[in-house]
Amino acid sequence: MTALLGVKALTAGYGSLIVLRDLDFRVDPGEIVVILGANGAGKTTTLRALSGEIPGQGSIEFDGEQVGRLRADQRARLGIGHAPEGRGTFVDLTVEENLRVGAYHRPSAEVRPAMERMFELFPPLRERRGQAAGSMSGGEQQMLAVARALMGAPKLLLLDEPSMGLAPMVTAELFRTLAETNERTGTAMLVVEQNAQIALSIADRAHVLEHGRIVAAGTAAEIRADDSIRRAYLGV
């Protein structure tokens, strides 16, 4: 199978600070891949380099096209969606307005049907459609951040710590929705997540990042079965 996303020798950071060093990995069409690692391992930097928020060196091939030199908006138009850490909603805009922002590059005729699909996936958003995003609960804002990213009809959705600040029950519901979205739409996902147990429960494969390098990789089942990884990242 040809990879949807193929990353080779990716090196990136902030100015003179190099965070990622020679990352190699892939995401296949329709696949959910998880990146695990401690704080400071480079997980968020990986997603920022892939989405175009920060520059990187190496090869980033997406859907058969080299995208490493493209701007973030150009990558979004090709089908890379990004739900950043900390939700990133526009707090003064309503739910509907946030969703419309996510669909800025789609034809206007597609926006309303896409919004209805988001309301089906995330029913609380329908009830809050005219409400300012900043007045909603943390869980609702996280749902909105994911829905806004999906409004762009991405082929690949980058999710950065989607469970951050959420109660366990809300986190479980969010990940069930992500799994359902993947199954219904075929949207591939690359998920950075501190809650390794729940992330692995929906993943096909996983990579473990340490000090900017991939130190382990395998299927979700293989990663869960690795004693050293279980002790370091799964808390068991």
C-alpha cells in the first residue's frame, strides 16, 4: 500500500534549537497512528512541522506530493487538517462561525452539508450552534476544535493532545467519536496523546518518541505488550 504520509529524515526545531532528529515514519490511508512520549520528547513539534507551522528539513510526502516547502494553508488545501494542543477555538466566535472558519477553502455549497455531518458526530455542538465558543465547557470546546479541523475534509487529521484538560468520561466519549469518524469517513489520523492507554485502544500502529527520535514502533498490540514501554508510558 502506498503511504498517505511518508516522512523521511525529518529534522525540525525552533531557531538554533533542534528538537527532532531524522524521523522516519508513515501513515497509510485510513489508518490511525499514535505518537507517544514524555513531555518534551518532540511530539507537538512533529505535528507542527507536518502542518507547516514551523520549517523542517527532510522529506514530507503527502498523497504523492512533496509538501515540505509548502505553507500551512497550502498543506491544508491538499488535505492535512490540524487540531492543535490547547483546543485553539476562536472563543469570541459562535460554534457555527468556528466551523465555517474550518471550511474556508471549500466551495460554499459544501459548507452546510459538512456542518450537518459535524452536528451528527458531535450532537452537543448542534445545541450550542449559536453560542460563543469561549462560554462552553472544556469538553465541548475540544469537540469543536476537532469538528473545525474535520470541516476542511482532510485526508489526514493531526490531533495534538485531544484529551488535555478533559474529565475521563469526556475523554472516553471523544475517542469513541474519533474512532467512529475514522470508520465512517476513512479519515487517517496521527494522534499525539499523553493518555497512552486510550490512544492505543483506537490505534492501528504507534511510535514512541524520546529526545526527538523514534525509539520504538509497532502495532498498537505490540506496543501494549512491550514491558519497558508499558512501565514507562502506560503506567502498568
